Amino acid sequence: MNRDARFESLYRAHAADVLGYCARRVGRHDAQDAASEVFVVALRRIDDVPHGDEALPWLYTVARNVVRNRDRASRRRLRLTTKLHSTSERSVPGPEPQVVRNEEHRDLVRALDSLPTKDQEVLRLVEWEGLSREQVADMFFVSRAAIDQRISRAYKKLSRTLGVPPTDPRTAPVPNERGGEA
């Protein structure tokens, strides 16, 4: 299969998954741009993209980097804007609120946000994106046991934060933002 056909096949197979990944992290408004960046990288590095079941975790790794880069750029813009406004004599209203999440999931989202960033990402990849723990371990360049430990620790903290009895972290599902289980 030539490079163009391989990219087209990769895009058809995983575009919706990558778009969903990005939307859950940067919101619907910016998700299309972020997903496009992911596939620009994939096209440029098509020879590095693994075949078969390993392609999607590779794309998620690229997406994770794209989202982090966008977050850093956004923070830099915010700092610069704040600095510019602080030197201005006129008063400027603060930034608009970020995307408001579904009210019934507010507590879960807060609890998830209270976890360390890497633990949040591991839970999202396993529970929302449907990757195996082995695939996530490969993405983070750690052992499966390290991923199991992060997930166990994260579930325990979520249980404490939400005030619910802890469940077995090997089988406990985490609700996704749409209200169902991942």
C-alpha cells in the first residue's frame, strides 16, 4: 500500500476517535483544529505510524502532545493578555468562562480534575478512549503494573472525593461525559 492510501485508510479508521479524544479535552470548538494537527503529524510521519491495533494509541499520543502544546500556547497568550491589560488604564472584563459541562457530572469532573494530570490521562485513555492498560503503558513508556497502580490510586482518591464506597479498581467503570459507562 502506498503512503497516500495508507494515510487515507488511517484517517478513515480513526478520525472519529481522534476527534472525540480532542473534543473531550479542548471542547468542540477547538477539537477539529486539534484533530487536524494530529493527522498532519500522521501524514508527515506516516512511515512511523504503527500498523493494526497500535495505530490508534500512537495517534492518541500525538493528540496528547497536540493538546498539551495548545494548552501551553493558551496559557502564554493568557499571561501576555493579562500583562497587557494590567498596563492598560482602562478596565477590561475577565476571560469568558470555559465550556460548562453537564450539570449531573459536575462533581465527577471536579474529582477527576483533582487527580494528578498523568492519573487523569490514564483514566481517560482506559475508560473513555477504550485503550487496554497494556497500550496505555506503552504510550507512557512504563510497565503495566505502573498503570494498574495509577488507576488503583486514582479510583481510591475519586471514591474519597466523591464520598462513595470504594470498588474493585480492576472492574470499576468510570462514567463518561455523555452519561454512559466507558
